[in-house]
Amino acid sequence: MGRHNADNRSVGAVGITGKLLGLLGSESAYLKVIVLYGVVVSLLALAVPFAIQILINLLVIGGLFHPVVTATAVTFGLLVVSGGLYLVQVWMAEKLKRRVFVRFSSLIVLRVLNTSKSTWSQLFPSNIGDRFFEIPVIQKTLAKIAVSGSTFGLQMFVGLVVLAVYHPVFILFDLLLLGTMYFTVRTFYQAGLATAFNESDHKYDVAGWVQDMISQPEKFSSDNARIGGIRRLDAKIKDYLAARHGHFRVVYLQTLILVSAHVVLSVLLFGVGGYLVFQGQLTLGQLVAAEIIVSGILWGLRGSGELFESLYDLMAALKKLSLFSDLRPEQPTELSEKHNDMPELQFDDVRLSTSQTGLSFSLNDNEVILVRGTSGQLREVRSFLEQAERPPSGQVLAKGIEIHRFHPLDLGNILMIPKLPPLVGDCLRSSLSSWSSSVPDGAMLEAFDVVGLKDWFDELPSGLDTSIRDLAGISMEVELKLALVRCLVLDPKVIVLSHAFDLLQFNDLVDLVTGCCKRYGLKFLILSSATADQVKVVEGRWKLLPVVGQSEKSGRSGVVA
């Protein structure tokens, strides 16, 4: 249930409408061009009814054929211009789609990278990446509304003005049409948004459960677990279908009213127009032209139901992505000269949830501290360092500043924690350098040598260009060392090895850390479940601290030899 807690914030229709207006404002240059061309296209759309009006009037009065040829040629030219401008509209809409994709892709990445893990973890982002796929929804719906919506709105405005000029009676027709539009929006807009938001929430609920079942099939290996998982999936699908039905009901009623208006107003115009022709208050050409104009407006009115549904989809997508836009980026950490002489990492009487005594130490130059404890205790210590949690009491400091006050990227320049899996991306080079072009190949090759992977690297088919797919099935020892290489090449001040490195032989871990300290002058904090007998080999060289109950004063200390 926590998966969607982030969406339970009070983000109503007004808030999402504000975000839509903000998006329109940021892309106003392209939207203005699209609307401008829409105005011209709407005006040129009157060329056909006016040409037909002229043609019919000429036929009625028995005119010459030459004016017909001229009117046809002029109409052809205007339609060519109108078609060309419409194509420009479509091209500008494509440019708008690309800009929206770039804007939201950058927004997601930058907001996440600039947000502390403690803030991020409160949002339960287990399937948060799925929201990326709302970007294509925004692309398509915004472009569709910009082109089709603006064109329809402008054609309706121009057409209604022309009808009113034809005869004052048509003003009543204009008012009926505008009243229908107002009633439809007033009655169904809020309901359409609410049901669209509800449908979107249930869609993500189903997707989250499907993702859980696929990513953790071992949890559903027994018959009972499998049956339970499928039943829960059926329940979620049932809830989604109910939500979808509720949204479709609103859209369907909206479309029903618009189609009914199409029928009634078409018949009304035909009957009233025919009567005016018989009364001599309207020419036959004007009636036919009015019918063509109104037919275009009413068919657009009938199809506006799809535009409303696109608008609801757009607003629902913006609501999902508002999770990123509403994140407040952490402010850059300002380090003054007084912080330069302070320890890179310091624990000041930090207490765990399972202990009553505090953990205190300072990590000094070229030093290694090994903190021993249970897996649960070590995970809690790691969560403090990752800014995921705050200690119940005490402080974790980096350069004398409380660690939760650090910008995540600034903290990464001081302290790094090797994480699994180490390989992401397309090839070994991009994965180990975190896509940073400033990491030379020589630095990566040297790191391979320091961690003892030179022979393994020499056997790779394409060296640093080896595809990640070709590295499937590597041993856990190699994975751990590759994770360490990723940290080494980015030149941090402190490396924290989690208890995952307990999978290495302890003597191998000692050699690994010793080699890194000698070559890079690093400071290490090792979180380990090693036994007292195992750590005897580093007594006098490393500080050895239990995770609870002792400070560094009672631990053995020393500098790496």
C-alpha cells in the first residue's frame, strides 16, 4: 500500500491546472506559432463555402462561365495555402513533442539527483520509474490539443461570426451552440478529472503488483502463494476496471450530449435556413454556405469528446509527474576554510535503535576503521551514511557538517559506498566511469590492477568496450571488486565497505583495502560481521570498534602499514 502514498497528497484539479498553465507558459513560443497558423487555417477554411455560395448564385442568375473558373482557381490557391500552413502546424507540434520529452526527462533525473535519500525514501518509490512513460502521454495529448483543439476553437469562432452576419436569427443558433459547450464543460470537467486521476492510480497499482510478481518469482513458488498472488492481482484488476468504467461513463455522457447537439442543431439550421430562403431573407447560396460552415463546426463539436478525454489523460499524467516537479532540490553544501581541517567522517555518540550506548569515532588521514556488528545493525549504520535515516540520537558528521544537511552530490564527492550490481549501461567503460568522460582509461586499468582483477580484465574479449551482456554470470567476488573500482576511479575521500564484502575471505579483504590505501591514500570505513578471531590479523593497524558500547578510545587504533 505504501507504493502509492506519494499520490495521496492534496494535488487537486486546481493544482494540476496550474501545472498545465506552467507547462504552456514554458512552451509559449511554439504554442503561439501553432495557434497563429491555426487562425490563418481557420480563416482559409471559409474559402470553400464562400466559393460554393458564389457558384450557386451565378448558376441561379444564369451568369457567365468565366467567373466560375476564376472562383475555382482562387479557391484552389487558398486551399493549397491552407494545407501548407496545416503541415507547418504539424511540424511545429512535432518540435513541441521533442521539447516536452527533453524537459520532463531532464526534470526527473535532476530532481532525483538533487534530493536527499531520506526525503526520497519517504515517497515509497518502488516503481517510481514507471512514471517516465507518462511523458509520451503528455507529448501526444498536448500536441493533439494544441493543433486540433486550437483549430476547432478558432473555426467555431469564425464560423459563428459569419453565421451571425448572414442573418440575425442565426445569433440564436450561436447561443445554443455556445450554451451546449458551456453546459458540457461545467457539468463534466471536474468529474472527468477526478475519475481520470482514480483510473491512473489503479493502473499503477496493478502495474506495481505485476512488477512485484515478475521481479520476485521466488515468493510465489508454492501453490498457496501463487494462488494468493493471482487472487490479489484479480482484485486489483477488478478495481481498475471499475475505475475505468467510472471514467468512461463520464466521457460517454459527455460525448452523448455533444452528438445529440450535433443532430438537433443540424436539423434546426436546415429547417430555419430553408424557411428564410422561402421568405426571401436568405439566398440559396448563403444557405448552402451556412450548412457547410455549420457542418464543419458540428462535426468538430462531435469529435471534441475525444479532445476532452485527451485533456483528462494529460492532466492525469501531469499529476503523476508532479511527484518530481514538487520535490524541493537540496541546496548546495557550502564548505568554508574552517571545514578543511575537520575529519571527512565522524560519528558523535550515534545510537542505534537496538542499543542504548553510542558509537563515536573520527576517520583521520590514511586510516581504516572496522566496525563490527550484526547484519541488522550494520544496515542501520549504512542507512545513516546514505542519508536514508537519521540516528535516534547523536550525529553523523562529514567535514563537521551534519550529514543530512549535505547535498547528495556534494556528499558523493567526499564519501562513496560501493553498490551492487556494479554494471549498468552498455559497456564496461561507461559503467565503471559512471558515464563521465573525465575518467581516463589508464585510471580504470590501474584500478583493475590494484583490486586484483588484472588477469580477469586481460581475458575480456573487447577490454573496456566489452558489452555488459557478455559479462553476465560473473562471480560475486568480481562483482564486489568492480563495485569498488567504480568508486576508486571517481576519487572520493572516504570509501565505506558494507557487510556485503564479508563474502570475501577476510585476509583477501585486508589485502584489498591495504592496496587501495597505499595507492590512493584513501580512508576506509568497513562495516563487517567478521568474528573476533578473524580481525586479530589487523590489530594494531586498523581501529576495531563494536557497533555498540565502545568509543574509539577503548578500541585499538593505528595507521595502515
